[in-house]
Amino acid sequence: MEEKAYLCARIFINVVMSTHKIRYQQIEKILFDNAPLQLDKDAVAEVERCYRFLESFSREKVIYGINTGFGPMAQWRVDDKYLKDLQYNIIRSHSTGAGAPLPDLYVKAAMIARLGSFLQARSGIHPEVLELLTAFINRGIIPLIPEHGSVGASGDLVQLAHIALTLIGEGEVHYNGVWRPTAEVLRECGLKPIDIHIREGLSITNGTSVMTGIGLVNQVLAERLLDWSIAAAVWMNEIAESYDDMMAVPLNECRRHDGQQVIAQRMREMAEGGSLMKKREHELYDPAKNTESVFKHKVQAYYSLRCTPQILGPIYDTLMASRQVLEDEVNSASDNPIVDPETQNVYHGGNFHGDYISLEQDKVKIAIVRLAMTSERQLNYLFHNRINDDILPPFLNLGTLGLNYGMQACQFTATSTTAECQTLAMPNYVHSIPNNNDNQDIVSMGTNTALITKRVIENAYQVMAVQMIALTQATDCRKIADRLCPASRALYDKVRAIVPLFIDDTPFYKEIAAVEEFLKTKLIKQ
């Protein structure tokens, strides 16, 4: 799609952006670096123009959600004297979520996604909605959104209603770490609730922004997790002294998948400067050296080590496809009806349907389960002395075997967590239960899918944290820290700063949590 087809506003993040599209990298900066967000004046003017058109166009016409009921109630016309009440009613009546509140980061992402939808200037909302949403995002005012409530078809009606509830000054928000009444926080910050003009209630509650917001955070964390997995694979192959041709250019170029070649290239870059991985041409292709009849060193490493480009490549491709879908969704009008000043018409349809997000989140979920499985199998290599040919002690135990247990129980944690991921891998996109008097007769369950993906990603970080501790301990077991490539050595130093070398048995739960936090909050080059 050509760039000019996008009608959303420019976003200012430290500098004026020249594009009219909100980019994924910008959203990442707002979410993870707290970069300020500022609306472009021309974009606000476009939203104002759309609002003015709807104000004029809607007179003496029947338009869904403006002077009719909602959903199956659309067959009932609403008297003009109750039109504002109608908009307040959908917000209050749909604030029915249940379960734990969504974490602040995911709610902030949902608000950014909702803002992106409104900036298409196709919703007919008053510009003051943009201003208050922007203030919430920049000031860290986080609406209470319970996890459960969306079927992802008429959008995230319930969860978005909880955002709308705070925008009209009701409900609760998380502010400076405390849950407080919204009205109280608005007064303290010098902000005022939005007014209802024409269809603000329906516009705010109707769309895919919560599933998209959850998906955006999932995306950032999943991409970072893939980076750590590549680093772990290089480090693993150094410890195993694998032959390095598994990441060679000619080998990987003849498999025509972008992801495989990207992973192999990243592995080559990371492995530069190391002395542990073997050259097949030096060891096995030299007749003077290959005199053994039974080779002590494995001619080919186990699949979980050797096939890293082939395993992580599809995961990379999946994540890149997901990133594009998420970026497109943020830059889409996802409510109903669509108000179009260009053609001077209002169109009724189903842009709120969450299938794009639901399907992609299922793909991401399955990909990350595969990543966790690979990490768990690599862990097994480190812990299982008969598999690693006794280059490492059982469970990386530097104490007395039988008396001490090393990381034996850490494997239980990694294995059980991986098993839960496998259970959660069942596609959710194919689950649909009709509801809403069968008005919503096929639904996406997109928000449920995004939430399950969130759980899988969190689990995978726990498995990766155990692996990073194990890699560090294995390096010391083999006394090879000085022979690691610079990238692996830097990671070894960072993990060792969190988890000291252990010989005696020790609890690991705090260390696992600390390494998990390190992996989530640091980039691989930091």
C-alpha cells in the first residue's frame, strides 16, 4: 500500500517525523523509553473536519449508534433528546470486565493503538478525545482494564469501555503506582473529562485497540527474546565446540528463506573473535588429522545446536509478518460506522473484527513455544553429561556428586514451563462462540489470543533465564571464559554480575527472576 494511503497524523518523538504513518519503532520508544508523544496540528485539523462533516451529515438521517441502539438493539430508534445519554449508556453498561487488571504497559499500548485509529480521521469524534488520550499516555495515567471481557469481534467493547469510562471522568486509574478515582486524578492534573458530542461513546469502545496494544508489547518482547535465543545458540555451540559450517553462507543461501539467512548472518556476526568453534576443513578435511576410526568429538552436533538457523529462521519470519500486521492495524480505522468526508458518506461494516490480530498472535504464540522448546533442549545438553560426552559435570554440579545437586531442579522449572507453553500452543483463532443474540455469530477471540500469547512469552523468558544461568555456569565448568567470542563474553559477564559462581547448593528463584528481568529490560547490545 502506498504511503499516501495512510491518513493518520504525524507523531513527534524528540524530533518531527516526516511520515504520516505511526511506525512500530516509534511505538516501541513511547512504550519502553517513555518518549513523549505530540500530535501534529494538521492531523488534529483533519479529525476536526471529519467531526464537522458528521455533525452536518447526521441531521435527519438514521445512522447506527448515533440515533439507534447498539448491536441487536439497532432496530430501535432513539429519540433525539436522549442521544447524549445513549453514548454514556454504552460506556457505562459495557464496563463489565473481570479478572486482574492489565499491566500498565499493555494499557498504555492500547491507548496508543486507539489514538492511531482516531488519527485516521474516519471516526467522527471530537478532537478533545485525542487531547485527553495523549495526556493520559504522556502523564502515565493508566485506566483500569480487567483482562477478561472481549470476544474480539465488535472490537474490544468491554475493555475499551473501561478506557472510555475514565475519559468521561469515571472509573479508576493507576497513577504514580496507586489506584485512584479518575475524577480525583483529573482534578489533580488540571485535566477535564471529555464531553459527548455525537458518537464519542461508540467510537471509543468500538475497535481492536486492546488486542492490538497487547500484541504490540508482545511483539517487542518476542523480538528481544529471539535476539537472546540467537546469542544463546552461539554460546551453546562455543561450549560444545561445534563445527561452525552450520552457519556458513553457502549452506544457508541455498535454502531460500529470508529468516534462515538472517539468523545465520547474526550468528556469524556474534561468533566473530571466538576460538572455540571448530573449522571442519581443519579437523576433518585434513588427512593428517582425521586418523581416528571412532571420532571422540561429534561429527555433527545435535539438532538443537546445529539447526539453529533452520529453527529460529521461521520464528524471525513470523515475527516480521506480525510486526507488519500490527503496524497496519495501528494505522487503520477500526470502529464502525466509518465516517468519510472525502466521499461525503457514512459506511457501515465490520472494521472492528479482530481476525488479523487473532491469527497473527496465534502464529507468534506457536513460534515462541518453539523457541522455548529449543531453549529447553539446549539446556538438556548442558545438564546431561552422557549427551554432552562428559565435557560438563551432571547438572553443572561443581560440588560433590550425590551430596550436591547443582542445577538439577532448575531443569524441572524449565521443563514444566515449556510443557505449559506447549499446552497453550493450541490455536485460539479457530475458537468462536456466537453471542449478542447471535448478532455476533462469528468472532475472533483476538484479545484472548493476545493474552495467551503474552503468557507464553513470559514463560519463554523464564526458560531463557534458566538457560542463561546454565550457560554461565557451564562456561566456568569448562574454564573457557577467555576463549569465548566477545559477544558471548560480554553476556557471560553481565549474567555473572547477577548470579555468582556456585559450588554449594543454593536457592535459585531470586536469581532466575533477576535474570528474567535483565533479559526483558536490556537490549542485547546494551
